[in-house]
Amino acid sequence: MAEKLDHYMWSRAGEINVVGTLDVINNPSDPVAIQRVLESLQTHIPSFTWVGFTDSKGNVIASTGGILKGKNVAQRPVFQNGIKGTFIGDVHEAVLLAKLLPNPSGDPLEFVDISIPVTDDSGATVGVLATHLSWEWSKEVSASILQPLMDRNSYYDIFIVSKNDNTILLGPEQMVGTRLDIPGLSAAQEGKNSYATVKWPAVITI
């Protein structure tokens, strides 16, 4: 499960890296052309809830749907980490985008940040290509992998837990968003064991 989640996110990061090599991006003189590229990426990969291109100061000069265009995101992790190198963040609730994106369910929007620095032909950093990847896709992975495991063995509940603060990302619905504190969790997070050392529950950390 962890490998599938990791592979999915790194695949999306790879696609962002490819887009970052396009001439229209690494020689950013035409915001309209940049936006067309970003919109095309989102159309082909809808799990990119938002894609934006900033200058080196964090000013959004093009974005899908024009959302946050003209705003400065220099204080956001997606920029602060992306300006340094390829960044894949932890799952988090939306901050700037919470009121700007469609949300029919009314549930808190959760994203994984993916961003990369963009350099021009001389190697100078000209901006950041930043994305918010919707966490909704993970529920499909959960349904296809975790649920069959639990159906075969009712003695187990299986959780996907954040390494940052032990928050439950996937698991029994009533526990998602709470913190898990059980023996063996630290060992699982350090890679010493794929599972917690108690019979209930099984834990996969990302």
C-alpha cells in the first residue's frame, strides 16, 4: 500500500518535472501560454486540483482557472520547499484554496503539495512550478487494497499514518484525522517493521 501511494506521488512529480522542461515554462515570457500548458496538464490528470507557476519571488503569474493568479505564495511550503528542489509534502488541509475550489461534499479539502524549481537555459532559477494533488485518489487505493484485507480478517483495522504527527490519513472513517498512539508505531516509522508490534491494528506509515 505504502509503495503504491509513494509510486503514485512520484509519478505525478515526474510529470511535473517534464512540464518544467518545456520552453514556455523555463523561459517564462508569456503567462497566457503558460496557463494553457497548466490547464492541459490538469485536464489530462484531474487529480491535480490546482497547478500554478510562480516567479522566483513567489508571485503566481499563471494558474489553472486563474486561481491565486497575482497573489504571493512565498510563505507557503509549496513554494519555500519547491524553490530548493523537488518537493512532495505531507497531506494537509487547504489554506489559501479552501474557499476558491469547488467542494460539493463540504468535507475539508486535503492535498499533497508537489513542486519543483524551474530554471532557464543558463541554469538560473526563474520560478516554481507548484501543484496541489487531491488526496481523494487515495481513497480509491484504500478501497481496492485495504478493504479486501480487512474483509478477509475482521481482527484487523489497517491505518495509513502520517510520519509527521501520527495523524490517521486513511482507516476507519470515524478515526480519520485523529492521532494514533500505539506500541510499535515508532518502529514501523523507522522502517524496522512494516507493521505495529501489536495484533490490532496494522499500520503503514508514509
